Amino acid sequence: MTIRELGHKDLKSDFVRAFAHEQVYGRVWKKRDGQWRLEAVEPPAVRRWSAEKRLWVPEYLRDILSKGGCVLGCFTENALIGFLALDGCFGGAKGRTLNLAMLFVDGRYQRQGVGRRLFTAGMERARRMGAETVFLSAVPTEETVAFYFAMGCEDAEEVVPKFVDTPDDRYLRFSLSTESRRDER
């Protein structure tokens, strides 16, 4: 398994053609009366990419690169098994917050450390880009939020409107100054 930074030439229209993206979930986080609560989804729901989304993803990633962002790919035997994208535009009150625009792991490789390795590499890259904090507009499924909390994220105190994907997302932050403490645990 290798992680490398990707360029425009890597992001062809078929970049995620063979990528298995499907998430079945039964519980999501909802904010009710100012408190986060897990709520059941009946019947369990499925998130999967359409053919249109598979064409949009490489376009979006190329746009991120054009704006000074970064895309990391994780490969095994030249097959893409995960990727992460950091938007190159800073935001937030101090202007030192970057957006984690995407982090996906092929379903056939989940729970094998791919997401953890990509996240760690992405946070190191964000630090080198000059960020103090990384904002995430996370899909509020139980598993997704649990992953980010396990990585050291917490609920965002400051919401950066230009980084918000949907109003239903759970807004998280990762402080780059706390990453070393997380690794020491």
C-alpha cells in the first residue's frame, strides 16, 4: 500500500471507474435542541455513486488542484483504493483553516487502515501547507463520524460557511497542534 500526491495527469475521467463506493447505514447523527443524537434510519439507507458522480469526482479534484489544493491517492498494485483531497483555499476567522473536501476508501479495503493512513498523511500535508486547523463537513452516518472522532477530530466550534457541503452534515475540526498528542496516547 503506497500513498502519493496526485497531479492533473492522474485524474482522468475514469479515475474512480472501478472504485467501489457504497455505504449502507442504519443510524445518523441529527442535531435536536442543540444536542447531537443518533437516530435510526428505517429501512437502512444506501449511499452510492451514480455514473454522473463518478465523472464529476475527477473534475472536482482537478479543480481543487488548480486552486492550490492537494489530492493524495492510496494504491495497492497500481489500483486506487482510497483518496483524500484538501481544498487549497484557506478560511476561518484566522484564515488558517483548510477544508478536507473528500476522503474515500474503496469498500473492499475498508477496516484495513487505509483511511487512517490517508488521514494522517493528509493532516501532515495540511500542516506543510500552513494550516492550523482542518474543517470537515462530514456525512453524519454513525460510522463516518466515529472514524473521524477516532482520528482525533471534534465538533467544530467555528463553522466555515464556504466549506459546508450540506446543512445536515456534522461539522468537525482537526487541530493540527493536537495531532502529536493523539499519537502519544
